[in-house]
Amino acid sequence: MVGLKSLPESVLLGLLGCLICAAAGASIGYGFGARYTEATFSGRIDRLKTEHAEQARLAAEESRVQLLQQVERANQAEALLLSQQAGHDQDHQQLQERIPHVTTVYRPAPAAAPVVIPRCVFTAGWVRDFNLALGAGLPAAKVGTEAASAAQAAWPAPGTDAELLESGVTQADILAYAQDYGRWARNNLAQLNALLDLQKD
């Protein structure tokens, strides 16, 4: 093998020139390749960013449209519920206006003249059992023992003479209570139906 020292100086300079040219070419090639790669991937990254931004915009728009639809459905359900409750209030008012007429006189026969309704007595025990049948007066989980005891103490115990005393409740009172209870039940049913309708959508 020939050593580098034994080569003529012109060959060494030629080799050195080739090495410098090769290094320069490699450097130029590397720079060109790096710029080409950067330009290629930069374009792809920009396209991906644009696509992602568009997808995010479309998703946000779809969410906004769905939210607006839900708000509109909720507003319609509320309007319907308020309309139904107003109708219940109107029905209740009309029924209340008729209480004196239907609880003070009656006709004993179709062609007979109206006469005063005989006095109707509701005992204290009857009123107690009426309230218990509707759940008014049953101890609730949230009601303290003092409140439950006070409610029960206000009523006569079953089987005592006190439960047979007159309560003072009239037919008109019971009819008014039934009307209030009916309006309350109808409003609750309308509210439940409105909530169920919202859940369907």
C-alpha cells in the first residue's frame, strides 16, 4: 500500500480537492434535501392544520345547531306547559264559581222546583280518614316526629266518641278541595308529560 507521504503533491492536492468537492456536494445535497423535506412536510402540516380547523369549526357549528334545537324544544315545551296550566286555572275558576249553586239547592225530581239541600254532616273521623286516604297526614320521611305527632293529635283516635263529632266541613269545602287537588294533579301530569316529551327528542 502506498502511503500518502509518498504520493506527489499534485495528486494529494487533487485528492484534497476531490474531498472538498465531495464535502461541498454533500453539504449542498443535504441542504437541498432538508429544504425539500421541510417544504414538503410543512405543506402537509399546513393542510392537516387547515383540515383539523375545518373539522373543529364544523363540529362546533353542529353542536351550536343542536343546542339551539334543544333550547327551542324546551321553550316550546314550557309554552305548552304554561298554556295547559292556564287552562287548568281557568277550569278551576269556573268550577269554583259553580260551588254555591250545586251545594245549596237541588231538584227532588226532574220537574220539581229547586229546594234547599238538607244539611250534610261529615264527622271528624270521616275527615281524618279522607285526609289519610289522600296521603295528607301520613308521616313523611322528611317530616320530623314532632310535626307528625302534632298532625295526628289534631285528629280523634279511631274508635273513640270524638271521631263521631261533627267536623264543620261542608259539601262546598269538599268540592273546593277536590277542585284544588284536581288542578294540582293535572298540573303535575302536564309537567311530567312535558319532561317525558323532552327526553324522547
